[in-house]
Amino acid sequence: MNTALILIDIQNDYFPGGKMELDGSVEASLQAKTLLSVFREKGLPLIHIQHVSVRPGATFFIPDTKGIEFHENVEPLQHETVIRKNYPNSFRETSLLDHLEKESIKHLIIAGMMTHMCVDATTRAAFDYGFKCTVITDACTTKSLSFENEIIPAAHVHGAFLAALNNVYADVITTKDFISGNIV
């Protein structure tokens, strides 16, 4: 089965000092860096997804800012595929599906930010397109949310979204389990 790594939106605005800091962004990026190293060492396909906001009133991922740049832990090499997107779903109005089909990719290893938004939207879309998906839980992260005057901690948001994806839309595992399981 042809497998590719997709790293979603691991960009400066999500890190300390950025315009939308996430809980545990540095730690998640280090796990993503481990995955990236494995794929690079094995010469396997990998794709960096970069969000650039075009929504009026957007407060982060603003074009031509340092915030849209990839974090130093996962910076793409010159020959690696980078796909820019403007929506949470990495397939929407991008070349991602065409690229994956051209490369005969059937299995996606998904990591990135934010679990409750772009990781979720991309995983569900990938499943709907017929891809087998594996989401790497500790290489993703999110933030606390509020709903009906209640704060939902980031860990609960992260867990709830991954629990909803697990077993139907994706297999949800850790970086360690991915590497020890020889999935690629």
C-alpha cells in the first residue's frame, strides 16, 4: 500500500509568540518532526500543507506574514511537496487529491494542527475519497474552546475529536506505536 505523510498547518502562528498559540504546539511539532525524519530516511512521499487565510477579518495566517511560515521543526526541504490551502479541509480547492492520485497513494499518515478543525476536516474528507487514514495523536494539537459559557480544555477537545475519528475515519495511534508498528 502506497503511504504518504501529510503534515497540516504546522506554522508559526500556532506557536508561542504567534497569533493563535495552541496548547502543546512545540511538543506536537517534535513528534511530527520524528515522523518527518522517518519518511525522509525511507524516501517516502510527504506533503506539507500550508494554510493562508483569505477570509475577511482573519486574525492569523495572514498572507505575507511570518505567521504563515512553517515552524522550524518541520520546515520543508526544497524538493518536498507544499500545498497551500485557504480552508480547513486540505482537499478543498487545492491540488491535494490530484497529487495523491498521481502518486498512487492509498494510505495517509496525518499529523498537524488544529485537531478540531483542519486535522478533522482533512481526515474526514480523505476517508470520503477512499483513503485509509492513520492520525498520529501526539503529533497533533489544538486549543481550548468555549461553548455555552463553558470552557472546554484543549485536552478534552483533542480527545473528543480523535475519539470521534477513531475506528471509522482513521486509526488513531501515537508516534511510538506508528514507528514500532512498521506501518510504512
